[in-house]
Amino acid sequence: MRVLIACEFSGIVRDAFKRRGHFAVSCDLLPSETLGMHVIGDVSRLLDAGWDLMIAHPPCTHLAVSGARWWPQKQVEQSIALTFVKELLDAPIDKIALENPVSIISTAIKKPDQIIQPWQFGHGETKATCLWLKGLPKLIPTNIVAGREQRVWRMGSTKNRWRERSRTFPGIASAMADQWG
């Protein structure tokens, strides 16, 4: 299967699919943190390259409800971000999963098909993650664990906080590769 992982610099989801024998490519404006097939640049130019599956992680900076208090001053940026989300969801790819936190996507475009938590996939943490799905089934939890810590939400303010908060949990990436691959 040809899999495009849009807006991923960590390589976590890409590598989960690669380990299962798929041709997986990540694309981001940033270089990849790990070795593997990675395109640096705008993913828009890759959307019509004959992919079987795309998992997209568009930046949530101007979309997440956690930043709703700044929305009035960010209307232009938010409009651009929503246009990008629509472009990803409308890509000529039969199977698409778009991932984002609880966000304005739910009211501006459509409600998510599923909301998952890391603790459903082997990580003792909470971080509501919405999935908008096209041609894919909902993810089935693989390893429900106790210990529901809000580690991601409680991260201190640092220069790289956004990077750490944006990483996909490996258990979720494995479930995506196992169930959608």
C-alpha cells in the first residue's frame, strides 16, 4: 500500500506503516527527526500522486479550541488553516484520516467521526484526539490502560513545547498501521 503521512516531522506514523511492509512517505515543512522516506515542503503538491491512504496531521495552531481566546485576532490565519484542512479532506485519495485536537474544524467543516485517547492504545495519558475519516473504519482500542495523566496539557512553556505536543503516540500509530494498513 502507498501511504502518505501529511504534516509529520517525527516519522512515528510513517515508520509504523513501514514496519508492516508498506511504502510510506512523510511530508512536512520541517526535516524528519528519523531516517526514512521524507519530503520537505508543502504536501499539497503530493496529493495527486496515486496514494492509497493518507493520514494527515495539519497544524492545529489556529484551529484548536485550547487557543479559542485568540481566534478573534487570528481570523485570517484560521481561514487559511481551514482551507488547508478542506484541501486535505478533499484530496483524490480513497482512504483518508485527518487528525487534530478538538477544534473549530468540528463546526466549520464537520464533526469528527471519532475521538480517541492515548490511554486506549497503551499510554496512561489523556489527550482527546479527533479523527475525520474517509473510507476508513473507526480505530478499535488496542490496550486500555489506567493512569490517566494530563502530561501533554501540563507541559511547561518551552521553546519546543509545540513539537512535543504534536507527536503522535506510538500506540496510536501502531493501531493505525495494523487496522488501516
